[in-house]
Amino acid sequence: MKIVNGWLQQSSPIRYMHWLGRSFLRFIAAWALVCLVLLFVVLSLCFSNTQEQLARDFDRSFALYPMEVREVKELVNQRLYILSQSQVIQDYVQHPNDSHFSNIGQALITLAGKFQLSGDFYYADAKIQRTIGIVEKNEKYQLKDSLPDGLSTQRFSQGVDRSVDRFHFQSRQNNVPADYLFISVPVMDRSDQLSGWVINVFSMPQLARIFRLTESHELVQRAAVLTPYGMYAGPRGQLTRTIVQQHFPLSDLKQALSDVMKLTHYQSYSMRIGFAGTLFINRALVEQHYDVAFLYMPYSLILKHMEGWLIGSVLIDCFAFILGTIYIRQYLATKARQHELLISVSVQKALFESNIVMIVIDYKGIIRQANQYSLNYFNLHQDELIGTHIEQILAFAPSIKYIVKRTQLENGWFGEVEVSHGQQTVYLKFSSTPVYDKNQLIFCVLSGVDMQKQNDVEFKLTQRANTDPLTGLYNRRYLEEQIIRELKQCERSHQALSLVLFDIDSFKKINDQHGHYVGDQILVGLSKLTLEQIRGNDIVARWGGEEFVLLLPATNLEEAEQIALNLQQKIADLIWDNGVKYTCSFGVSCWQPSISASELFQQADDMLYAAKSAGRNQVFCWKTSRQQSV
């Protein structure tokens, strides 16, 4: 009846908001997932596009690399030739003495500032036994009377080609990439004999500043170039150089270049380096050989370049999420109201057509509507009810006037009612639900259930819950309740209580040999036999599988033992209709003060286990002083 009361009232705001809240969260979670997926797709496309743009910039710029190399070489050769023809150097060539030699350094500093030279400059005699030079530090030149760090005179002389002007790379140690680039120009005396060398020395960072590999300042700093003579990198290109060294054997430059060419097939190539970035590879033909440019592009750099897209995409996605949230909320609110109305109508219709007495009256007691079950229950017709006062047809105790008054005062009424119609008198569990219009009571919905029928249904449900469906005996649930009840009775009255636990010996073997149908028939037959042997106040239940329990109130251990022995003998002597003969083992325990139901059952279970261990078909009892077979 409370269900009827709830659904026939106006829509509950709490229930409505609860339903709306759960649906709203589900839709918002789905919409948030959609927005995140869209954001991921957009950012992935932006990321890929930015990466391709940077790669194209790198490829386009490196295409000019061979021309830049030639221009730089020609420019450096021109400057070196000018230096070789300077007055100071020519004075030393004509008159080689210490005074003229020391003036060469100051002259080189002056000429470097005048011609905006780059790199380090040295003058060496013909045998490269005596050198003087200037080094570039912080965009200024300083005198230096020794060779570059780590270079011996022998290695320095090996880096100077006495016959041809060209690039020369020299490393500090054998079998490592080059650290320096040498460009040399010979100095001839008046008789056209070699008198010395003017040499331009570039470290790898200096060389990287000369050759612009990309149009982006940040990218050129990260790039590196591999040549047949060595490898040079930008100021921030050490990471690129390290990545290249991990994948190509730079100790053998020719082999490294060969591996790169095979990998790239003489075209641009990109190599993914784990989850951190991508290594771009490009090549260019320079003076009969290929130079290869590398650019390691970490994903953080790509994200930095797409910073605008990133912020814009996130803002647009958030805006779409907010708009979607507003729309979803409005949609769900409308849907929830429609849902509430549909449920209310459907529930009212279902309840009105259910198997309960339901009559609608106004506040004066005039019948407005009655369901079909009410008509059949009282053997009435719809025509003789509508518009008639209810008490002209049915007699109520308490009266309808009392019920309507209590309904209005208490916003509903529930109780037992005696209803009479002719010679028929029934007792109903009755409820009256008010229906208001602008706070005025206009209808009362009377609904009732036959108490006798309800009691019958409840009894059947209880029986079903407490009975084993196969044997018809009580089940484990019911027995556990009865054991607790009997133990409380024993504690109050100090009367005896015994428990017998028994099961069929080798029951699995019977099932395997004769089938489960025969096994079920044996369980049913054993249940009937046990019911025939017990007393009226004894309780027998199927504990589970082939195990059964006898609960014997007001029975001491000796009496329980005798009951178990009698039952054991009956089972052992009987040959069943299906031709199967079997036995049972028994465990008996008796309640003692201060022991619990679980302990009482455990004692019987221990005795059953002992009977099984002793050969089956036996009765074992729990003695307080010791365990003993009977």
C-alpha cells in the first residue's frame, strides 16, 4: 500500500533529482570522453602537421648546403690569400727573424677585425715547426703561440695539405670523429718556393655557426653534419650528435656514411627515437661526396612550436564541453519530466488493474471508478457502482466517513477493515490515498488486500523458503534457526538436547554406478524412512548432499544413541525397490552448558568422521570425558 501512496502523490522532487543526477553524470562523462577524443585528434593532427613543417624547413634549407659550402670555402680561401700576401707575412718570408715573426700575430688580429674573419688563424713555416696564431674568444681575438688543445705538431702538420687547397678535418684522438676543420693556403717567396702556410682553424661549434642548416635559429643550433672527414654540430647539437653516435659507427666515418646511405636510399628519412622524439636525416652532394645532416627533434620542441594551436584547441574544446553540458542538462530535464509522467501513468494503470481491491471515491463517498478485480471480488457490475455512495453497496467497519476524515487529517490512512456485501463478509488490509487539487481533497483511492489470501501466500512462501525441494524435509536454513531457538530453551529450562548427524556411506559410488536419478530416489526414500522413525517434536532436516540432521529436544545422549541405533539397523536391513542396498554412519552429540550451536554440531561431525574412519555403518557418540564407539 505504501507503494500506491508514493506513486499516486505528486512527482517526488527527491526521486526526480536523483534520477536526473545519475543520468546527467553518465551523459556528461560520455560527452567529456567525446571532447577528449576530439581534442586528442585535433592535437594529433596539429602535432603531425607541425612536425612535417619543421621537417620541410630542414629539407628546404639543407638543399642550399652545397652552395653554402662552396661559398664559404671560396670566401675563406680569398681571405687566407689576402692574409698570405699581407706586408707583415711577406716581410717575414723575405727576412725570417724573430722580430718579423712576432709581428705576424698583431697583424692577424688587425686583419681579422678589418675583414670580419671567423675561426682561429695560424701562420706556420714551411716545415710546420714554428707557429703563431690568434684564437677567437667572446667575439674577440687573442694571441696564441701554441697549437689547438690536444693537437701535436705532427697531427697539425698532417692536417695541412701542401699541394691542394681543401678542407681538412683532424681529431684529438685516433678513431673518433673530427674536432677541428683546417683550411690552408700556401705562402710562396719571390722564387716561388714554399715558405709557410696561413691556416684557418674552425672548431666544430664555430663551423656550425658558419653553415646555416635551417632557416630556424633554434633548429640550426640543434643540427649536426656528418662528412667523410668528421662531424660538426651546432651549439645545442650535442644531443643530436649523441643520438647519431648511438645508431651509426662514427669511429669509421666511411662505414657510417655507407650505413646512412643504405638506410635513406639517398633520400630524406626520419627515424623515431623511442617516445622522446624523431631524428631527421638529409643528404647533399658536396665535391664528389655526400654530406649528411641530422636533426634530432624532441617532441617537447614540436609542442613548443604548436603552442598557439595547443592553447586554442583546449579553449575551443572547453567551450564545446560547456555548451554540450548546458544542452545535455536541458535535454535530460525535459526527458526526466516526460519519464516521470509516463511512469506515473503506467504505474497507476498497472496498480489499478492488479489483483487488489481498488475503488476511487470522492470526499463525499461517491464511487467514481473501480477496477475489474473489485467487481469480480464482490460480484458487482460497473454500472451499479459509478455515481453511487459506497456504503449503499458495501458496509465498512470502520465507516467510510471515518476513513475519509483520517485520510485528510493524516495525509493517508492504513488499517484493517471489515467489508460486507450481502451474506459475504471479508477482512481486508486497507489503505486510503488522498488526491489533492490546490490543497483541496477531491478523491480518495481505496485499495485493499484479502488478509486470508495474503496469509496463505505468506505461508506458502515461508514453507518454500524452509523446505528442501527434493526430499520435502526442512532445509539447512530452517534447522539453524531451530537449533538456536532450542538452545535458548535449554538454557532457560536446563532440559536435554541431542543432535544426530548421519550420511549415506559411499554415496558417490552409488551415483557413479546407478546414476543420479537412483541417487535422488535413495535420498527421498531415506527421508520418508527417517520421518517414520522420529517422534512428533523431533526435527529432521537435509543438511546438504547426502547428509541429514536429527534435532532431538528433551533427549539425553543415551536416548539419542538408541534412536540412532534403531535408525541405523532399519536402514541396513532394508532392500530398496531399486535393488540398491546401502548403510549410513552416525555421529551423536548432546548439549552441555556453556557450549554453542557450532560446537554442538562440530562434536557430532567429529563423531561422524570417527564412524567413517572405523569402517562405516556405525554409531559414534561424543562423551564428555572421552570419545567412545557404540
